[in-house]
Amino acid sequence: MQYREFGNTGVKVSALSWGLMRLPQDDAEAVRVIRHGIDLGINYLDTAPGYNNGWSERMLGESIKGYDRSKLYLSTKNPLHCNTGKGWRERLDASLERIGTDYLDFYQVGHGMGWQAFQDNYSQPGAGMDETKRAIEEGLIRYPCLSCHDSPENMIRVLETGFFRGMTLQYNLLDRANEPVIEYAHEHGIGIVIMGPVAGGRLGAPSERITGMVSGAASTAETALRFVLSNPGVSAAISGMNTIEMVEENVAVGSREEPLSDDEKQAIEQALEENKKLAELYCTGCNYCMPCPNGVGIPENFRLMNQHRVWGLTGLAKHGYQRLGPEHREKWLPASACVECGECEPKCPQKIPIIEQLKETAAALGGE
């Protein structure tokens, strides 16, 4: 396994780390899979109280029994439901009890906490920050961190406070918006853990186009992981694994000491830039065409079409298309529901032939 510095903490964490949200739903199998990963060198394990109502934390606790605790780095999160220090501390104590540990190495003091929540909630007198400092003094937390889904600008504002030693954020081939945050953290000795390195499983779907970006890559997921780990500001990439085979495949990627070559990086950059231009040619997702009077989710249909046409993720795109309809959370209808009323096309700043492209989408994604 490859190990990397976690910011300026002096701790080295496994490049491939574990997000314990998608464990097999069987106690014995979950423990077996986690232990296999630990035996293969994974030393950073991340969970949260919200993962199956604390079950994931309990499975983590069962899995680490018998191992040298000082060689494992545990991370869980505080949901930050309210702004009272008492409630924050109660949630910390509950996590410690479920995991069965005396301390947490990297505690995400706010689960999905952004700049607004930091200002209005966590940093207020008597709230979470004061309790965090107390917990650090008591030895219950080693390093205060946070997971964040805010804008890159606001993520940097949170890090500029100087309080946090690490941040968990999203970054992958399909979403590179947080690269400025990673660069800032790298320059200031802050550890960065990547969630969603395989884009929530989307880059696990087979795509010869993506696999071919890296010579010798065996799968789309391998290309995605190697891309994330090629960023020098990334301390670890957490993967949600639920089988022995998945663990072994991902550990093999995390164990590759050689970085991507300059030629491979250049090829990826060129391919990503070309794909970005191609995707924007079809649709930028500006939503000016919405709402459709007939309920068609035009940008969503085109986003799925881009998965197929631009990224080669055809199976994933077809699956997403099949989920469109009255039961979709946004009630968006598939492209096949277009009645060619024509109201959308004059609104499109790119002058996209929307009706024709909806026909192409229905034909490409609506068939077998």
C-alpha cells in the first residue's frame, strides 16, 4: 500500500482508504470484508452515525478488535443537528461508545458543514467549536476536520480560519471544481480526503473511452482512482467497498507507487478538455429552457445523453433514463414525452436544436 502525509500532522494514511457507508448488510460479512482491507494495508477508515443509524460505526468497532489501535486512523462525523455544545458533545460520546474506542484520530466536527453553518452554528460561543477544543484537551479527538459540500470559495474560507487539520470533499474525473481547494490545502499543510473518487459509482461503469485515458488500466474505476491519486494535494481517496474482490482491486490501485506519467497526465487533460467542450456543445445545463410545459426534464435528459455520447457510460445513462418519469424526485419526464411544442428552443442561448436532440436521446437511451 502507498502511504501519504496527512497535511502537516505527521501521520501517514493509506492512499486508498475506506468509506464505510456501503458495507454488505450482514454483520459477519461486513467485519470480514473490513478486516481483509486492513490486512491489505488500509489504515484510514471513515464512517458516520448516519450510515445505517450507527450500524456502520458498530461494525467498524467490531472489525478493529485485535488490531493495534495506534496503527489505525479512525474517522467519523458529528451531524451538527443543533447549535448547542451539549448536543454536539452527546453525539461525539455516542460515536465513541458505538465504535468502542477511547479517541478518534480525524473527527469530522461537522458532517457536510459549510461556511454558513460554521458562522451561524459551529463557531458560536458555547457551541461545537468550544466543545471540540474541550474534547481535544481531554484526548478524545486528535485532529479536528470536516466534510464539506459547499462552493470552492466557501470551502477555502472555512480553511482560512486555521482551525481545521483536514477536509473531506468531492473530486473526480467528472467533477474537478474543487481543485483550487485541494491546492490551497496542499500549500497550507491541510490534509485532503476525497469522497466520491469514482463519482458515486458512476465511473465504475465500463467505458473504453475513460479506461483508455491511462495505459494499462484494467477498468474505468482504476482510471478514475489513479486520476484522483495523481493530485499531489490528495492525502487519501475513500472508496465505498462491499466485496472482497472490490477491496483487492482498489488496493492494487492504491499500492501503485509510480504516479501517472507526464504523457498520461497530458492525455487525460486533453481528453477532459475535449469532453468538456463536446458536452457544452450539446448542453451547458443553464436551465434557460425550463420549465417545460409538458414536464420533460430537458437538461437532465441531455446530461444523461452526455454520459453516453461524451463519456461512453452508456449502461449508466440508460439506467438513469429509465428512472425518469412521474416517480422521479423532480417529476421530470423522459425525452420521449416531448410533444414538439417548440417553447424551449427560443430560450436556449446556444441555439441548440432541442427537439431534434430530444429525439436522438430517446432513440439512444430508450431502447434495449
